[in-house]
Amino acid sequence: MKYRALISSDWNECLAPSGPFDPIAYAYPEMGPELSSIFREYTGNRISLELAVSRIGDLLPEPFSTSQMDNFLDTSFSIYRGVLEFIEWAKTRDILFMINTTGMQGFFQRAIEKKLITEVPLVAANPLISYPDDQNQSRYRFTVKNIQDKPRNTEAAASSVGVPSNRVIVIGDSGGDGPHFQWGASVGALIVGSMTKVSLTKYCEEKEIQIDQRFGISYAPDETRNLEQEMKFDFMDLTHVIDEFLGSRL
């Protein structure tokens, strides 16, 4: 298929309100405080993703099963308004949609199998939790083990389908998306902050990266996360921004 553009987006707290380690915290609630601490250290760029995942792997008493993931999805799956429609809209516009996230691969394998998420063409995620019996392994040919993998994945995916870098849309929310934004800004991609956290704003200010479009809440220092307000925004409102961006490049 011939694609005219590529959307490469983070997932957790960006397209969906949940965090990447929430399934583990759900299965092992006693780990909740430590998982939250590790997550804050990673998104604040104080520790590497690789170290964060290693520490979490050490906490798990056994491999995370499909039944544990399904239990989480059955009770706690949530997504922002318009995200599924946004992904389908991209398909109708011949835009390749790529989830490019630190979230667990097994989360997406089970969520797609259970039809909670549409058939996203590409999912680059962390393989700490993954299920080898998935029938569509080509969807998961990219992985995210370090935050520098995000821009590498986007660049490789765009190149593989002949999409120029200046027709890429990068979406992220936290400091962990900083290198992805830095790459995008260097090649003329559209940079979109979704539910933008202070850690991402700080990263972009320090690196002199311009966030082209902010969607949803842009959090101020010491501002408490407002999930109720976040859920009011509709991702379909981003479509005209993307259409305008691509219209200037086609």
C-alpha cells in the first residue's frame, strides 16, 4: 500500500489515560508505589528506560500471563475520546498509523485480540511482557527498549513505506518522548504534545524544540493531573491540524 504520511504516537497518558506499568500494578497492587516511583524517574529522564524495565522485571515473581493481562483489560481498559476514530481516519487518508511506546507489547497483543483497539498496522512497544503465540508478529517488528528507539523506529518505518520525514507527525506527552520530538523537529515533522507534561515542556525548552501543536491539557509545574478534564478532549479535533500540515507538503 502507498502511504502519503506517517503518524507515530506514544500511547500511555498520550492516547490513553493509563500508564505503561498499570497492568502490573493491577495484578500486584503491593508493587504500586514502587512502580509509580520508577515511572516518574523514567519520564523525568532521571533513569533510562532500560534500567526502569530491568528494575520492574526484577519485581515480577513470574512471567506475566495472558490471563493477568486480560483481567486488567476486562476491568480497567480506557482510552481518550476519538482515538479509535482518529486511527480509522488516518487509514482513510492513506496515513500509516504507528503506536511507538514504552508500554508493554503484550498489552497491545491482547487488546487487539479482544478488539478493544483497532487493527493498528505497526506497534513498537517494550517486549518485557510479550506473548509469542500472536499470529501477526510483523506488526511488532519494531521494539522500544530505550527511548532513543522511538525516533529510530519512526525513521525506519517511514523509510520502509517511502514517506519523507517532513510528512511525519510525532505525538507524545512526557520527557520520555523528548528524543522523538528532537528527531522530528530536526527533519521538519509536525510535533504534537498531547496532555503535555512538565517533563516534556522542560526537555523541549532545554533543547530549543518547538512544539507545533498542543492538544488537551498542557500541565504547569506542580499542577495535579486532571483525568476528568483530559477525558473531555476529542482526538478527532487533531485531524484538521494534520490535514493543514500535509496540505502544505503535498
